[in-house]
Amino acid sequence: MIRFAWMQSRTQALVAFGGLVVVAVVVAVTGPHLVHLYDTSVATCQARGDCQTATTAFLNEDHTLGVWLGVLVVAVPGILGVFWGAPLVARELETGSFRLAWTQSVSRKRWLAVKLGVVGLAALAVAGLLSLMATWWSSPIDRVNLNLFGVFDQRDIVPVGYAAFAFVLGVAAGVVIRRTLPAMATTLAAFVACRLAFNHWIRPHLIAPVVRNFALSIGGFGSTNGGPFTLIPNPPGIPNAWIISVQIRDRAGGGLANQYLQKVCPNLGQPPAPGTGGIPGGGVGARVAPGGANGLQECGVKLSAMFHEVVTYQPANRYWTFQWYELAIYLVASLILAGVCIWWVRRRLS
């Protein structure tokens, strides 16, 4: 049965692993150059005093390749679910070939379990190897950007969980719908919806965030739809942290009232003096007080005597905890879906 399952899926597996070979060649050719450039320019920039120039030039090196590697890591689990998972059972149900398999000595449970095991492990291997290559290639860039949570979905072990879930989700869609193309479309829509829901509503609540106070730093100001002007705080530079929110608060925990802002900074939002230009980061309808950026800085200095920033964030040392938690959740969900598929084939299909 294992050999039969491999024979059925060998073409798609060979195409996938052929693609991995192409990616491996590209990564092997460009990766060492990226590491050398980091070691010779960014790592030694403080001694030369040109870190900004060095990091800008470094991040522009192979930027397009880095973007496409990230897109590939994010997209491949969904592709595996659509093109490997959805047709796995749906095609056999659609063509009626499952009847021949079920009249042999192999039970329905073993028939589906072997299919899930052989093709599913291949899907996990594809996603894992691709993520490994992308993580290794991007490691010098990640050391410069210091924003691991910003590329969380593209690194390390979580893509393996995404691939497992997408694959079994596709199989479940095929088992229930019994037609290949509708199952493929359903898999894509359901997988994207699950990923978005997890990223926005589940991941932020896996671990209680850290809340700390920082000195007030103003990045700009603006208004939305003609509303009152508000200050935009600068988030603090916490390496590799996931900044969830930055709020301006006084010592009692209250916010910055618009009336008080107008009292302390009366020129904020007034028409700018000729030639002062605009403040980067201003919102819709933003204007600049006389004095331009200096006027905004003076406003920030006045407010810093009574106000500070309250920053809610996940520190860098929790990155791997989040990786393992998310991987475990997706693997458990995959096992539950696999059990549902086996139960459905045994009890509901005829």
C-alpha cells in the first residue's frame, strides 16, 4: 500500500523536490556572498562610523530575492493543501477508482491512513526544507533588521505546521465535497481564512504581553476625516520585539486629551509658515506648526514632563516559545482533521 501511494503521488513529489533543488542552488550561490558582505561592511561599520550607509547598502543587496523567498515560504503550504491535499481522495471519489481499492484486502482506514502518511510527510518535508533554506539565507538580514516577529511566518519551524494543516484541510475538503475543483477552491479559501484568524485573534493571546513605560518620543501628528489632531508616538527601539501597541499616558494612566494638547501646543495644526513644509508621518489632513519639526519637538519636550509612552510588546526571548506553540496548535488541529477524515471515510462514504 505504501508503494502504491507513492506511485500515485510521485509526479507531484518529483516536481516539488525539483523546485527545492532550484531554490537550493540559488540560495547556495547568493547566500555566502550575503554573509561575506555582512561580515565586511555591517559588522565593522561602528569602527568606521558609517553604519547607516553600510546597512542601507546591505539591505538593498538581493532585496528582490529575499522578498520572493519570503513569499514562497508563505505560499507553499497553501499550494500543497490545494494541489496535494484536496485531490488526494476527491479525485478517487470523483472517478470511482476508490471502489477497486476497497474491494482488496486493504481496509478503508488503512487505505486513507497510508495516503495521509506518505503524502503528508512529503508535504512537511517540502515546507520544512524550504523554510530552512530561507531562514539560513535571510539570517544576516534578520540580524540587521532586528524584527524577527515581522517575518515570523517565513522562518524556522512554523511553516511545517502550516503545511500539515493545509494538507489535511485539503483532504478533509475532498472527503466531504467529493469533487476535486470545488474541494481545491474550498481549501484555499478556508486555509487563508484560518491563517488570518489565527494571526489576528489567537497568536496575540497565546502569551500575556509585557507592559512597560518609556520616555515620550513624538514621531508626528495628524487627524482623520477632519477630526481633532493627535500625536503619533515613536515606538521604542526594542530589538526583535513584537510591538503590539504604543499609547501616550500620564502618571495616573489617563490619555492625552485634545483640549490639553491644544493648550500646551497651541500652534499644532495651524497653517504652516511659508517654506516650513510637512512633517513626515502626519496623518490625513496633517499640518505643521510654525517652526516645522523643531516646533513638534518642542511640543514633545513640554508634554514629556507629564506624559510617557506605555508600550505593550512581546520580547525577543519569547520568539521560540511562540514558534513551538503555533507549531503544536497547527499539528494538533491537523491530527484532529485527519481523524475526522478517517471517520468520514469509514462511516459516511459508500
